[in-house]
Amino acid sequence: MTDANTQIKETVTANDVVLFMKGTKEMPQCGFSSKVAGVLNYMGVGYQDVNVLADDGIRQGIKDYSDWPTIPQLYVKGEFVGGCDIITEMTLSGELDTLFDDKGVSYNKEAADKIREANA
Amino acid sequence: MVERIETRLREAFAPSVLAVVDDSEAHRGHAGYQEGGESHFTVKIVSGAFQGQTRLARHRAVHNALGSEIIGRIHALAMDISAE
């Protein structure tokens, strides 16, 4: 197991919600990362952001870890949930709320509803 | 590149709806933009082949159909995948 792999495993195990992204949650550096971070920020989800641009080992390592070729990647309780398209779809359908409910992740339900109203 | 993506997806999924758009120009100046375009794509695909698959499985099937050579060359691929 590579160092990056070990580091990724530790990060997604130690934190309930982890977003591997380009840039940081305060300053995303890619539109797709920005979109997912924006949803989580707006929904008031506590999450660990990992800037893949700051570490080439992680940048490649996360793609191998999840067998998924693109960034961003969202993990909840150690499980890979998806990238930007999937998170967007799940937010709008309410599946993301259900996932957070099931996994015991707290979030602002009203904010989630507002996102759906705005995109109805 | 659009034709290559379309061909791969047609062969793999025999879709009833398939639209591949190169929207690289909309990303001029952004990370990943390359001169000449062919960096950012949007795919809409509808195929019975995705019936019963989870979102992750659908996306993975498309990644596999495109292959690492295409995936490695483009910067972004936004996908709207659904079954019939």
C-alpha cells in the first residue's frame, strides 16, 4: 500500500465527510469542485476538504483509491459517494439528505430545501 | 473528439438519446482549458443498458466505455445518464 493510499484511508476514516477537491472550501479552483463545496457549505455540513492540487501523490492516489478518474470526490463515513454530477443530482432529488440522515451526518434541512426550490 | 466519444458510447450502449457537446469555449481561461478546445465536454445519454444500475455504476460504465486514453486527455466531462 502506498503512502498516499494510507493517507487517504486515514483521512476518510477519521472524518465523517471528506471532499477531495481542487482548491479549498473557502477558495475552490475549479467550477466542479466549487459547485460541490458550495452545496455542502450552504447545507451547513461539517466536512474536511483536501486540496489535491497541493499534493500530486494524493491527486493521483485518490483516483486509484476510488477507481474514479475525476475530481471532486465526496466521501461519507469512508464510502465514496460520487463526483459533481452525482452530488448535484442527489441534492436535487433529496437522496443526499437521506444519505446524511442514514449516516448520522448533521445538515440544515431548510437550506437543502431552498436549493431544491431555487432549482425546481 | 466529439465523434470519438459518440462512437464509443454508441457501440457500448446503443443509446436512444445521445448528445455530446464540446463546451470548451465556455471555459476559456479556466483551469484545464487548452488552445483549440476539446477539453470540456457534456454528455447526455439515455439507454436501457443503464436499467437497474446505481449512479456510480452508470458513470463507471461510461468511463470504461470511453477508456483511459480519452478520459486522460480531456479535462472535464459532465454527464447526464439515464435509463429508458
